Amino acid sequence: MEYKAFLLKYAEIGIKGRNRYLFEDALVEQIRYALRRCEGEFSVRKEQGRIYADVISERYDYDEVVENLKRVFGLSHICPMIQLEDEGFERLSGEIVKYMDAVYEDKHLTFKVNARRARKNYPKTSMEINCDLGEALLNAFPEMRVDVHEPEVMLNVEVREHIYVYSVVIPGPGGMPVGTAGKAMLLLSGGIDSPVAGYMIAKRGVRIDAVYFHAPPYTSERAKQKVIDLAKAVSKYAGEIHLHVINFTDIQMYIYDKCPHDELTIIMRRYMMRIAEYLAKENGCLGLITGESIGQVASQTTASLLVTNEVCTLPVYRPLIAFDKMDIVEIAEKIDTYETSVLPYEDCCTIFVAKHPVTKPNLNIIRKHETHLAERIDELVRTALETREILAVSADR
């Protein structure tokens, strides 16, 4: 069956009341962005609470289109369909029979016709359409059976300006269209967690920028490329990401020289959060995103998170805060970041980890020890910000 159109359904957007059109328009733009990555030409339109994507070129790659649409946050279902002109019920019955014959090679199945008559001047009611089309299918394919409770095939027929027919329903990713909930700054490392955190926040409509803390020569260019590849993977869902690469080596070595080594991770993390917040405010972000999960490592105990949070004035979004590691790995595998994340190129968070890092840091003691950095730390942070590299990362490049 060669489909020339797709019905694209949303769920949560439908409860948005008077502002629903804003979310619909944002979803349409995200659909167009996704389809620009596909072979062929497409027209996306909004009509009576429905969004349609029409194929207007002779050729296109069906599988490629479906895969790209499955990454558009806000879509609940993707329905390949045929579009028919209203040329009488007898013609409609014949087209329905052709459709079922083309889509289902094995006719030993149960089905139900689910008609929706949005155009009230159509000469048959929804119930009459259901009964008459069901009869036509049973006459054409005696091996089929009707099951109105749990059919194997739900044949949907929508009578609008045109008549739309579909039975294949592909789950979409859900969520909200990217860009409808502002922007946030993701602290992106080369690990498993932070790309998943970015994906999950983007799913709620938040546009993502990211910051990566690079520590040459202790971390290699391959470690940096790994992070770029992770940003590309997340951008398939979140759209283009501006990745800020911060050279963190001098700051890290200064902390290492001046502060107790069991507090190195916590103090280093506090300066990462300070720098990330500076970048967030500079770029119009409304919060920070991290991949932290309670108790996963020493810097993610509740006491450590309290001390880390203290330097932030923006909200810190931690979507993985109560996740088990296997929960996170499952999502990472689904979004194709896991294999990249486990490549053996370490980031700056893992290079100078103490043998016995503090798990219950005292905020007052941490503040006191940070005073040892007063002589040069502001200058080092300023230099790191001035020399940062900004990369525009997307799935297309």
C-alpha cells in the first residue's frame, strides 16, 4: 500500500483551551522540521483539530518519514491514511475493499468499522456507515469476522471535506512540542544520564542548550567528540542544540591544589553549576538540567545535592532524580545514546575523583574551603568563559 498522506494526532495539547492554537502551530513547525530531513516534498496543514501531512512528490521513503515523525514531541499517534473524494457511497465501499485487500494480505482477521461523520450533511449516519461498510467487507472477504469489542483491525473512516481512511496506528513519543515551555541549559557529560535528562525535559516542550566541561590533556578530543555525538542524538528529538565547550582544566587543577581532595568533586560541581547558570542567563534559559539521581554516586546524595544547589538562583531540573540505573539505561537504549555513552573516553568528572569522596558535605565547611580559591578563581572562571567554544549541533550535521 502506498500511502500519500498521514493523519498526525496529539493528545495533551487537546486540553489547552483558548491557547491550544499556539501549541498546534508549534507542533506543525516541528513536524515540518522533521520532514525536511526526509527525501521528498511534504505539505503540513491544520484542519478542524487535526494535523495532516500530505506527500506532494512522486517518491518518498515511508520508513524514513515514520522514523522522523516518531521523534516529534507532541505527537501521540501517526496514522498512514488514504484520502478519498466524496463520489458516492458505492464508490467509497469499493475503495474500502481495495484498501483492506492491499493492507492485509491475510484476511483471517477480526475488524470493526469506526466511522466519524464530522460533515453532518453526509447522507448516511455514522452507524449506517459502520453497518454498510462492514457488510461490503464481509461480502468481499468471507473469512473476515466482525468483533466490536476487541477487533484485530480498527478501520477508521472520517467524513470531513474529504473522506479519510486509516487502520494502521503508530505510537508517537507524546509530550509537548519543543519550544512551548521556554529554554534550559543542560549540563552534558559523556555519561549515560545527562543525555537522557535532556531528552526527558525536551519532551515537556523545553528547548535545550548544553554545556560541556572539557579538561585537556586529561580528557581527549575523542571524549569531546563523544559529547558532540550525544548532543546530535538528543537533537533528533530536541532540535538544534548550542553546545558550549568550557575548558575546565585550570579551574580543576586550582581546586585540586587548594582544597581538601575528599571535597574536590563537590567544589568542582559547584563551579560547574555557577558557570552553567551564567551561560543560562546569558542565553535566555529559565533553568538548568542535570542527570543526577539520588544516591547514585557520592556527589548525588541528598546532602551533596543540597550543597551543590546552594550556588544556583535558577531552578535545577533533575528528571532522573528517583530513577534506578536500569530505568535510565532503558531510555538511553531507546533514544540511541547508550552505545555512545559507554565508549571508554572519560570526562572531567571522572579524572580527579578522590578515593574516598565526602558523601555528607557540610555547607559551612565547603564555603570556608572555597575561600582558599579567592586569589585566582574569578580570573580562571572569566578566562574559561571568554575562551569557550560554541557549536551548533543538530542531527543534520
